[in-house]
Amino acid sequence: MGTFLANLILAGVRMASPLIFLSLAELYSQRAGLVNIGIEGIAAIGSLTGFLVSLITGSPLLGVLAGAAAGILVNMIFAYATVTLCAEQIVYGMAINIFAPALAAFIYRVYFGSGSELVQAGLMGTFKNMLGIKSNHFLVNLFLDQTPMVYLAFILVIVTAVYFTRTKSGLNYKAVGEYPKAAATLGINVIGIKYLSCVICGALAGIGGAYLTTCYSRTYVDGNIAGRGFIALAAVIFGRWNPGGVLIACLFFGFCDALQIRLQLINNTLPYQFFQMIPYVATIVVLAIIGAKKAGPKSSGQPYRKEER
Amino acid sequence: MKRKDFGALIIVPVLSIIISFLIGCIIIAALGASPAEALRYLWKGAFGNIRNLGTTFSRSTPLIFTTLCACFAYRCGVFNLGGEGQFLIGSILACYIATKSPLTGVPAMLLCALAGAAGGGLWAAAAGLLKIWRGQNEMIITIMLNYVATLLMGVVYTNWLRDGSVPQTIAVPDETKLPSFLGLRATIAFPVAILVGIAVFYFLFSTSGGFQLRAVGLNMTAAKVNGFNVKRYIMMSFIVSGAIAGLGGALELLGTQLRLINGFGAGYGFDGVAMALIASLHPIAGIVVAIFFAALRVGSTTMQTATGVPTSVSDIIQALVIVFTVAGMAMVKLPEFKNRFLRKAGMEG
């Protein structure tokens, strides 16, 4: 196998992982009938928290956990506004997208002052480093030169698929997104599940953001999520609201991201920005090709009011 | 619109602003500065003298354009989140015309404005076509186009129009700079922005086209049943909102920034969305909100110099205003809330 292709596949899997976390976050939210376009913002706060905690404690793992906690906290604002106050989900998601990155930028400024010096934190080790393996074989790199977070992402996809199709609890959860009133008559706690979905969504989006500062880049910079939250939205649509489909979509977008980095390295005649456009243009093209077959949860985006008959 | 609802549309944002400022004061106090002092410098920096007032107007101009862009699109139910990309395309075209065409002075300004509006409109039209023909989610498409436009601007200032070794474009020639407005630091782009706002207001609320466009936004099915050409209005709202943002980008380049450089226009699109939502999609209220936000930004620089409170405090206050306003608007619409506060008697649920 050519080195180019091998490196592309390795980088693709790594770049797909944050997208998988973010897409699953969106999937859990939409399956409970909540369209959350604020995950870009939640990921930003998760990314900063992950970076700070990892820097202070020296443990990237604690950073990831803190990122998840911060994501949950911010998403509780979304939960209260959209579930309890029945605010329009799209509008509120937008509000979160403005609020959360501003908060992240503020905390960063206050913590580090206005100095321009880049602070670097440690990255999470890969299995290969932990086990002390020296081999550079492609398969070794593919399966072992990965952080535990990559494994967590893929395991979560399987867990989610089993949960939504094989368990009673998962079917109840999906019922809330499809037809909440019928779900309520069956004794399902609709409001409770919607809040639960926001906890899961916030945690996963926070982890997705923290991945970027604990497993991918040593520093935090404003705007480091770079639209991944929105690409995750596209991945959920592309994946037809199924964990398996979402995984394929994320791998595709991850490879696009890896491809643009690789192409930048081997080409220096075209301005590098044209390669950076690849993931965004690919998202538009994919959405244009798959068209608008409605396959999402039926009550997605609509407020649920107990009192309405 | 009912009078009661209209009251809420004013009271909720004003209350949100007050609460956000209170939280801002707590943060300032926690940072070890005096909130009263900081607020005094904030006010002084934004409105303290004619010079600062001009700066505030100048800073508000691009925000007014992106706010109007969002107002216009959302009134038709189109979630155009691409104000930033459309703004940048407008400024890129204006940059080319101002620096590369033989025209200078007023003809160049007019051509720049025209090309900026056309470019912004076309950039938005791409998203509109995908929505209408492929039924695609315009939010994702317009955001992706923002990133593409930002990168395209990057190509322009690092390659195509690069000014020597510095990653920025060559400057707009002096003859093509927009003239100052009443001798202030703001240029004539500011009154143009306000005129565009008045035009949007007139179109939306005083013409049958505006009525039909709003009808499409309120209830697409009902509008369709009534025989309105829904697709035409959706397409129109994309193109016009994009053109407003593109015009804003062109005028910002000719009036204030004069060069494309890293960070040009960054965040203006989402800012416009926030301001349009705080203003309940009312164009004139949108202008007021945009000036208010610009004042916060300009004033916060003075505050930082005088008291050491970082300018990002004002970003937090702005973000809190949007978080509270949108939640507050939803709360006053809740049946429970209406029952308790507005009509005490009867009516279950």
C-alpha cells in the first residue's frame, strides 16, 4: 500500500473521531425531538475546558471528562429554554452558538491574560506508545497508534445502534422524537427523556470539542472547532439518523479533512486555502446529492407542551 | 400584532439588557475592578464625545447591514446564516474593482457597491437554489459557504492581491475611499445603511410583496394554498438578503478597512443573526440594536485602557443579552405565563 494512501487512512480515522462524537451528540438530541444547532458552540466550551483541565492537572483524560461536564452545563441552558420554555430550537441553538464561544474566549483571556504566547498542553498517548511497540506496520498504526478516544468513538456508535434498535428503553427514547403525545400516553416521561437527551448531547459534544485539544492539537485557539459542529449536523442527515449511516458519513468527512491536509503537503503551486475548502465543499455536494428525503424523527424541531390537547 | 405582544417585544430585550449588565458588573467586580467606574468608561468610550460617537456609528455600519440581511431572510422563514460569507464576497469584489479597475472616485464607488450587492446576492442564491431544488437545509449550506468565502478571501490577500511580503491586500486608493459623514469618523456608508433599513421596513410592512413574503414566513402551507408563489419569495429573500450583506461588505472595505486582511468581517454574520433576533426581526429596531452593540464594542476598548477590564467582558454581555432575550420571548408566549400574568380569569391549561 502506498504511503500516501496509508497516511490518508490513518489521518482520516483520526479526523473522523471528533465528528463521530459531535454527530452522535446531535443524533441523541434529534432522536428525542430536539434539533440542536448549538453543538458547534458547546464543542468550543468543551474544547477550552478540556485544554485548561488537561494543562492544569497534566491529565488529558481528566480534560476530556471536564469537557463533557462543561458541555452538559451549557446544554442545560438549551434544555431549559427549549423544553421548559418551548423556545424555538433553531433560534436557541444559534444563541448558544454565540454565547458559548464568547464564554470560552473570555475564560481564555482572563486565565492567560492578553499575552500572545501560545500555551501548550500534553496530548493523550496512543496504545502503541503505552505498550512500547516499535513496529511501523500499517495495521499496527491503524489499530494501535490511536488514542483511547478513537476507540471510544467507535464503541459508542455500536452501543448507540444496539440501544436504539434492541432495547425497550431505546425504543421509548425514539418514540419521544417521533410522537411525544402517544409516548406520554404509554407512560413515558417525555420531558425527562428530553432533558436526558440534552445531558447526553452536551456530554458528547463537549467530548468532541475536548478531543481537539487533548488528542489532536496541543493548543486552544478561538474558532478551533472550524464548523465541525455544523458538518456533524450534515452527517446526521447524510447518515439518515442511523448510527451506522452517521459513522459512514463521519468517516467520509474525516477523509475529506485528511485529504486536504495531505494535498497541502504535496502541492505548493495552488494556494493552500483551496485544499482547506474541500471538507466544506464536500458537505455541500453530499447534501445536494442526497436530496431531501425526509427520514428524521417526525416531531423533531417542534415544541412539546403537556397541556395541549 | 396585538398591543400586548408588542409591549413584550420591547420589555423583554430591555430587561435582558439590564440583567446582562448586572451579570457583567458582577464579573467586573470579580476581576477586581469597580463596576461603576468601568461602566462610566464604557459610556464615555462609546458616546463621550463627537469623535467617539463617530467611531460607534462607523463600527455599527457593517453590523446594521448583516442585521438587515438576517431580518429580511427570516421574515420569509429562510434561515440564512450566511451573512458573513455574502459580506465577504461583496468586499472581495469591491477590493478587485477599487484596486484593479481604471475607475476611481464616485464611478468606482458606485460600481463597487453594485458589484458587492450582486456578488452577495449570487452567493446567497447558490444556497437558495439548493434549498428549492434539492430541498436542502439552508442553515448548513450557508454556513459551509461562509467557510468557503473566508478561505477565498484568504487566497485573495495571501496570493492574488497580496501587498508585497505582508499577508494583506493592496489598499483602496485615496480617491475611491468613501467620504466622511458630516465630518464624523463614520463614512456615508452609515446613512446608506439606515436608508437600506428604512427601505426594508417599507417593503416588508407597506407593500403587497412584503406582505406576501411575510405570509410565506409565517405559514408556508397557508401561503401556498392562497396561491402565493412560495418558491419565488424564498429565492427572493435569499438574493435580497445576500445583496444587503454584500453591499455592506463592499462599503466596509471602501469606508473603513480599505484592505482585506486576516479576520476581516469575522463574526459579523452571526452577530447580525443575534441582533435581528433581539430586535424581533424588525428592521428599524435592528438598526437600534446594532448601534447599541457597536457602542458596547467601541466603549469596551476605552474601558480596557482605563480600568484594565478586558474587552471580552463586553462580548459576554452581548452573548448574555441574546441568551436572555430569546428565552424571555419564549417564556412570555407560554400559556402558563399568559394565564398567570395577562388574563387572570378562566381558560384551562
